[in-house]
Amino acid sequence: MSRTPLPNSVLAALLAALLIPAVLTPAFNPAFAAKPTKAAKASKASKTRAPKIVMKPEQVAELYARVALKQDVEAATQLNAYSKPLYANNEDAFDLKDLADTTSIEQQYQGFADAILADMPKVDTAKAKPAVIAAIKRVNQLAAGAQCRGLSNTERANEYVKNGRISDVELECTVPALSARMQDVLAKKGDPAKLKTKKLHEGLTEFDRLLDQAGSRVIPAKMTLYAPKGQPWSTGGYNEIIEVVHNGMYGEVSAD
């Protein structure tokens, strides 16, 4: 099992969710997810390293949600300790230094703003870019405030791995409730190709007021976890909850 570089994946999902209704990626491949590196050998070695940490699937899913949405170092630390038996060489699931490093995130914000402004040739990029970045950041900050709670889990056999198990966790997330996306507000200001700097700023100001008025709503979410026999639960598909939360902020969510 390899570590996932969180910031890039988080921000990529953010951009998709911020600008257009997201289509979630296909279900995480259980054949891959349930085969951590040398899990059996790691399990034996872990007995001499540290006592086994037991958590319910709902608790594990909640921690993954906190890492995905908030880049929560405390949650990542707990997952690192819990998932040690899955790693033969005592690796961590998450690199805490990378998690706390905002440099990559800031670079991603810059790139997203450039992508948005690329469709607005008449806008003064130097004047508009800081405001666009601020709007994207604020949406992300609102989403990071979402609270996801595990409700129940349904456990079943993993047909891809001998004695492996799969847990389908049902969660509910309290998210900000917004009435429009940024592009919906900007679209009212005219064709992006003809939009000028003043109109763009007017649209961003209106969007900012909309964010000020955000209420909250509760939406359903799901997370699928995998475990070899007697081993910790884990998943590589936890970032999907970012799109669920962002879409849920605009009321676009399905319980299916």
C-alpha cells in the first residue's frame, strides 16, 4: 500500500466540485484495496512494535473524512498508528509533513485561478486573480468545516481476497448550504469571453455575499473500507467525500 499525496488530489477534486456538478469516480477497486504490502508479515511484526488498535469502521471512515476535508493532522496521526499492521516496513499511511505543507496547495490555487481566467481574455489578470483565488479559498474553507459522522456499516466478504472483508459505511455530513456556484453567479454577468474586469469583480462580490448567507444542511455520504482477515480497515477512495460535500453544499447529492 502506498501513500497518497493529499494536497493535489484534494485540490483537484475541489476545482471540479466548485465549478461543475461532479461525477464521482468509479468505486475503488477492492482487489487493489484489500492487498496492502505484505500484510501478513507486517501483522506478525506489529505485535512486537505496538499493541493493536481497534476501531469500528464508522470511526475509521470519520477519520478519513477529516483528513480529506480538513487535511487534519490529528486524524492522520491516528490513522497512521491504527494502520501500522498493514505495512511491512513500519511506514505511515500519511506523511504528516506533506499534510501540513501549504506550499503545494497555494500553487494549486494559483493554477485554478489561471484556468478560470483563461476563458476571460478581456479581464485584467493581475487585478482579478487575487479576488478569484480568495473566492476559491473561501469555498474550500467552508467545505473544510463540514462535519461527517458515521452512522452504520454493513460488512461483507471480499470476493477478490481470501478471508478479506469489505465494510460499506453510511455517514451523514453537515455541510454549508449555498444557493449558487461561482460560475452560476458569474454567468449572469455575461459571456466569459466578453466579460471585463469590473463585471468580474461585481460577480465575485455577489458570490462573497452569498457565502456570507450560507446556512447548513445534512447530506448522506458513503465510504467503502477494506481489510484482510484480522487487519485494520483502510481505503484509497476517501477523497471521493470531497466531491460529495462540495456538491451537497449546493443540494446536488444522491442517497444512492
